[in-house]
Amino acid sequence: MKIAIGNDHAAPALKAAVKAHLEERGFEVVDVGCAEGERCDYPEKAAAVCEKVTSGECELGILICGTGLGMSYAANKVKGIRAACCSDYFSARLSREHNDANVLCFGARVVGEGTAIDLVDIFVDTPFSGDERHQRRIDMITALENR
Ligand code: RB5
């Protein structure tokens, strides 16, 4: 699986740790994030990761800013993106099982490295349930997007 990752200036160290972990697990990681010492605007990084996902180049995306909130607001404006801002494992799992989320967001000022890595593992390892009632609701989200 190919995964896109992006971050702003609040999260280069956490991004590096998550990226190294994913690569160690054998995933190919496309890093469009902000490097240590740089500053950037999170909507630009959200757009770059979302483009990798909606184009099909990457299956999933990960976005890290200070809180995860700004990244999720921006990502959820992109057609075809369902971004979940999570700091607990239950939400990370259900975001995949029920909502078929394709982008995970979290905050470097909210979660530590261990929690971040567990959130990412849960997110990439949990499939969408495929349940008809969940798909119907996702289709309703898509309909809102197209309104
Ligand atoms: C940047 O200081 C901060 O606003 C950003 O990382 C993020 O937390 C926004 O939601």
C-alpha cells in the first residue's frame, strides 16, 4: 500500500517518526510535508496529500498539524476525501470500518509518538466493513458534496 503523508511546521519530528514506522512496516510513503526548520500553511499540505489520494496514486493519507483540526477542515473540503481527526483508537478504527475514511489527521500537540503510531497502525490495518447501511450513509455524504 502507498500512503501519502503531510505535515506543517508543528509536526516535522512526529511526521518523521510515523514515516519511519510505516516504511519499516513495508509501506511506500510519499512525503509532501514541511521539513524541520521550514514554515508552511496547513491547507496547502492538506491539498497535496488529498490530491495523492483522489488521483489514486496513494490509497490513504495522513496529515499532522498542531491539533489535527486545521488539516481535517481543509482535507474535508476536497471532493472524495473523508478525513478523520482522531486522538483515540476507537474513533480511528470506526473511521475506517463505518465511514471508509481515506485520510487520518491528528495533532502533534495532542498525541505523543506512541499514540500516533498506534493510531496510524489501526487506521491502515482496518478495512471498511462494506456493510450496506454504512455505504448508504457514505453515499449520502457524497451527495452532499455534489449538491
Ligand atoms: C500552526 O501553528 C497551527 O495552527 C496548526 O498546526 C494547526 O494546529 C491548525 O489547526
